[in-house]
Amino acid sequence: MYRIDKDLAEGAPEHGPRAHGDLPVEAPLAMPVQDLSRSPDTATADPIVPVGPLFQRRLFLIVGSFLFGLLAAQEMFTPLQSDGIDWVDLGFALLFFGLFAWIAFGFLNAVAGLFVLLGRGPAPEVSRSRLVLPEGRTAVLMPIYNEDVGAVFRRLESMTDSIAAIGGADRFDFFILSDSHERNHAREYLAFRRLRETSKANVYYRRRPRNTARKPGNIADWVRRFGGAYDYMLVLDADSLMSGAAMARLASAIEARPAIGLLQTVPQLINGQTMFARWHQFASSVYGPVASAGLRWWSGTEATFWGHNAIIRVRAFAESCGLPALSEDSLLGGHIMSHDMVEAALLRRRGWAVHMVTMPEGSYEEFPPTMIDHAIRDRRWCQGNLQHLRLLNTSGLHWVSRLQLFMGASAYLTSPLWLLLLGAAMFEQLRADFDGFVLISSGWLLGLTGLMLFGPKIAALIALGQDRELVRQLGGWLSIARGTAIEVVTSIVTAPAMMLTQSMAIVDILRGRQSGWSPQRREVDGLDFGEVTRFYRWHLLLGTVLMAAILLGLDGSIWSLPVAVGLLLAPATVWLTSRADVGEWLVRRGYFVSPADHRRFEEGPEQELPDLVPEPRFAIARGC
């Protein structure tokens, strides 16, 4: 049994070599806290070359979304004029315009992605050259917080073995950056010592006694203590997994392009067991390529950061991304929680390009196993993304960075706005002063709404025809059709519950209730029905009220029928989708098959992690 030197393992300040090698010699790097009220004096990166006609692309999305929203709002406005226009009607039309423009933006992004994939194929500008290791040194950072120790260190062992297999063990060092509680420290440290004994790559462990500023504080602490020794850092989450070849290609790519500060990959979802996780694993595989292609098409050098599975130039990050704590004089004060999008914006503010790249193989992550676990994580993201509203006036931001921060907050604000729209529609119907009032005056608006909602899925299926290998890994077209049909139904049934959950989260935040930072459950096989019912008791109450209004024939209430049904079914839906046996049953019968499932069934049920040695392909936009 290993003796644990408490000061050493917890990373107490100390200079010089470490006696036991738990940490390397410190190489401090200044990371000043940024003044968000004043633009940086000078940009330190090389000038950025524009990637294609970015302005025209962005104009297409923004103007197109505006026109679709205006067209729909005008059509909705027609029946409102029948009994005169007042401020309630104007508010309803404005609300409808904003929400319709939001879904139109997603539709146009998918259309753009479709044409990109049809024109270039599933993997544009694929690098087929021999794998070349980078000259610079890369630190692979895995922050952890009270995680399943066995699962985390299996992933780390797989990655260290993979980087050693391509001959890169001397270029990549691995850091386990723990913010875990004291009770988990011994298990983590023992697992670290065992991994270090067998790993050909350097593996280090540091635990902070206080998890100040959460993950961004964890990363910043590493930068200030050890960042000076490394050219790049590859940031992971506790459920991330990357191949050695993928890591090497990312490091070589950022090394060859001095203007780039960050490269964000699009990870594939793996290891899903429950129906909920497999559903999202399948949906990500089918719909993800079109969505990410559209996102890359218009974001260009102003892409975003998702906080993991990305490589960052260390000195660029240090000089650009020291996050200040927001003043506590509002409900959205304190440390910045959704730090990743902010860090991408600050890198671009300092003159560094931020790109998104596609890697069909080699970059992976996991998804929450149940709707409840997803809701708990989403609650933190909600509070963090709403903080972005306070950062929109940050001096020196690129306008696209401001747009992305606003979109991040809007992704959560749309839920209460949809709920408000539903209530407003019922109110408009009730207050109509004549019989026969119908809120929607023509069928084509319903058709247009359906196109906006289901168009991205149709575009994804069309684009899928370009990638025969992915079709094969998804089990063929019959399996894809089955999975898509179940996915659409499941999405419709669960959407009302997710809408109300996000709305309640925003209400909680406005009441001043903090999210906290609870450990995530990564593996679940079923939930207690009583727990589920308690969690969704407010959903049942609202569903009952809406259904009662429908049964009583209340004017306008019929439009709420899909919402009422979804809310009443929420506990049963959540309970069913949390079961691993249901997920396995569906996959065995050709539903929700994903590339990860396909690979596991080919290689044997004992294979838990993908083969990380094969060299991945990746694509990056030109002109950087």
C-alpha cells in the first residue's frame, strides 16, 4: 500500500523537483485577470486571414431567420386584427416572431450544413498524410470532481497506451487535476500511483484542497504553476476519451498554424447503456454531421469552445483568459460558470483564431444516463449561460462572439418563452369577443412550422447518403429509419417536460438559488419510480390543469394537448428511458444503433472502450 504524502498529493505550493514525481518541476506562467471593461491594447496573434465569405454566410443566417420570423408573425397577426389590435396582440406577435426566428436559425444552419456536405463529402479536406508528431510539448489535462475512480483511470490508461503506441510518449504529459473531496483522495491517489508505474508517458496528479472557481479555477491554477513548460494543453472532461493519433494531429495542426489559439473537436458519444443515453448517441451520429458542418461554415475563425476535447495554445490562453469574478450585486454574480464560450470569446478578442474541426474518429465523450441527471447538469449550464448576458458589453469582443454568448443564453430563455406563448395563445382565444375566432388563419403556417422543426432532421438524412461507411455503422437504412421514427416520437413526448424543467430552473435562478456543484452520475440502470414522480410533480400538476381545460372545452386549450400529454407522461417516460435493458433491447432489434454500438458488437461485448490506436482523419477550415 502506498503512503500518501498529504502536502505533496494536494499540490501545496512548493518549488523545485518533486521527490516522488507526483508533479513536475514548477514552471510558472503569468495569467492576469482580464479587465472586461477595456479592450486589450494590442492583439498578440498574427493577423487572421478570413475563411471564405464569412460575412455573406452570417448575413444569410441572420437575415434569413429574421425574414422567416417576420413572415410567420405577419400570418399570425392576421386573425388578431379581426377584433382590433392592442398591446396584448402586439406582445403576442413579437413573442411569436422571436421564437419562430430562433427555430428558423437552426433550420438554416442545417440547410447550410447539408450543402457543405453535399459539395465536399462527409470529411472535407481530409488529411491522409503520414502522421507527424509535433515538435512542441503538450499537457493533457483531466480535471475531476468526485468521479468514479475506476472509470476515469481506465480512460487515462487507454489514452496513455495509445499515445505511447504512436511514439509520442515524450511529447505528451498527462495531468489529473483533482478537485475531489478528501474522502475520495486516497482512492484517486492509489489509482494514480498504479497508472504511473505502468505508463510510458509521464502522468502527474494534483489535488486542490479548495475547489475555488470550479473547473476554470482548476485549469488556471495549473497554468500559473506549470504552464510555462508546455506549448499546448489538451483539455478533457472526466468522461472524455481521445486517441493518441487524434491528440498528435491536433497538436501538429495548431503548431503549423501560428494564428490559431484553440481547436475544438466535435466528440462522438460513446458507452451509452440506458435508452436515454443511446437515444442521444444515435441522434448525435445521425444529425450531428449536418449541424456541425453548418456551424463550422458560418463560425469560421470565431468558433466556440465546449470546455473539453479541445487543444489550446497555452501562452495565448494565459494572456487572454484570466476570468474575473462577476460582482455579487446581481443574481448572476460570482465566478463565471459556463467559462468555455467566454474563454473562446476572450481568445478572439486578443486576436487569436478559434476553429472547430471534425474528427470522424478519435474524439469521444459520454452523455448523462437519465433525464434527471441531464436536468441536474443542465441546471448548472443554465445559470452559467445566463451569466453571459452580463458579459455582452465586454469591451473588444468580436460581434460574432457576442452573438454566440447571446445564443447560449437564449437557448435556455426560449423554454419559458414557449411556455408563455402557449399561455398567451389560450388567453387570446379566451378574450376574443366573437364566436369562431381561430388563432391560426391558414394551414401553410402550420406546414412552415413543421418544416422548421423537422427540416434539420430531413437534411441530416439526405446528407447521410454521402457517407456509406456511417450508414453501415448505423446498421443500414432500415435501422436508421426505425431509429429515426422512435427518436422523433421520443423527442416530441419529452420536449414538454424538458421545457418546463428549464423554465423552473430559470425561476430558481431568479430567486437566487445557486446550482451548486454535485458529482455527476455517469452510470445508472433504472430509477425508482417514486423518485421520478417526486422530481416531476410540478410537471404532473401543470399537465393535469391543461388536460382539465381541454376536457372542459375551454377555448384555445386544444392547442396545448401535445404539451399536456407530454407532461402527464413525464414520470413514465423518464423511468422507461433510464433503463439499460430497454436500451439494449432496442439496439438488438435495430433501433438507436450507433457507430459505438456497432463497433462493440463486432469486437465483442467485453470491449468497453473504442480502439484508440487507428489514425483519425480531421478537417480544418482554410486560411488560418
